[in-house]
Amino acid sequence: MRKVVQTQLSIASLALAALAALADLAALAAWGQAASAATVLSIGDGDTISVLERGQKLKLRLACIDAPETAQSPYGLESRNQLKALLPIGSTVSLRVQAVDRYGRSVAEVIGKRTINLAMVQSGQAFVYRQYLGRCDREAYLAAERQAQAQGLGVWAVPGGMMRPWDFRHGGGGQRSTRTVPPALSSSAPVSSPQADQPSGGHTTCKQIGSFLRSQALLRQGHSHLDRDGDGVACESLR
């Protein structure tokens, strides 16, 4: 009888191991593909690196985050320096490639001693790129961003956060200034006072504002009601 029980327990253990293996395979499929090893060759900016993988040089875009552009001084340089500290030249990393972007770069999560993409958000040196967050751990990235914002780290040293790099790339910053003031505050877009924008007896609504860039500037002026989910981005419906 004891042998029968032991046999049944062994079968159950094997079954659990098989299920765990299947779960791992499913997870890998969900991430896009299994992680592959690579050597760091250079750092471009806060979300771009070059690596050597299987004898081939690749340019990588870090997935699920967006770091300040180099022209967004001083934030772009600070972000790049943070990534250089996390990824010393010659270090070995694992790549969890998710896609190839329109510039031919592999888009990947980069894993060293920890997930580098997530570490950049935790340190306040990159924003979560919500538009392309589908294949990363959404909750972990958003929680890291909230914590960095609460602590006023990096890009969150400015109340509400500096101008988002995706807005800057689309011309939201006007001339690519190297001044240390937040680009959003030097935008050529007209920004009226909070009182002038509020209808009698209520707050300004996103629909009334009508412009995503203008809503970010108003958020920085104190219109906190425009950021309904507390993620530091106003009127996301206007994107």
C-alpha cells in the first residue's frame, strides 16, 4: 500500500512539474521569445543601446519605457548616465525581444542583475510608455513610476513631471532648447491662467481644453483634476 501511495505522489509531482514547464513556455510565448545573451557595446541615450549578440551588432530600443531626449537638458544626459551606470560597457545581459520597430531596432527588455527597463523607471530616469506596455508587467512598471513620482526622482523633480519625450519629439517643445527650465514651461503654446480656464462654478474639462499639450501645461500650473488616475499625465483621452 505504501508503494502505491509513493507511486501516486511521484506521478503527481511529475504532473505538477510538467504543468510548471508549460506555464514557463506560455510565459515565454507571451513575452515574445526566450531571452538571449548579449554583450553591451555602447549606450546611445536613456533608452537606446548597442549590443553584440551571436557575433552580430544590434541596436536596441528598451521596451515599455521612454527616456528624455538628449536635447531635453539636463534630463536627457542624466538619463543616459543612469543607463550607463546600470549597463557598463562589456557587461553581459539577457534580451527579451518583443518586436522590431520602424527604424529596424529590436525592442526588448534588457535583464542584467535586474530588469534594466524597470530600473530606469524606478530611478525616475524614464517614463512608462503606456502606448507600448502590452508585453511588459504593466502593474510593476506603473507602480514603479508612481513611487518615483512620489519621491520626486529624476524627471519627476518638476511637479507633474517634465515634458514627456513623446510630446517633445512631435514638436511640443518648439525650439529644442538646452535651458534647464522644463521644456513644457517654455512652450510657445498659449497657456491661460487657471481662473480664466474655469467655467463658473466648476473645473475646466479636457473637452473644453481640446489640446493634449495644453492640458499638460495646465496640469503643471495646478489643475490636478485633469489627472484623474494620478499617473502624472493630464487628459489622456486627448492623445
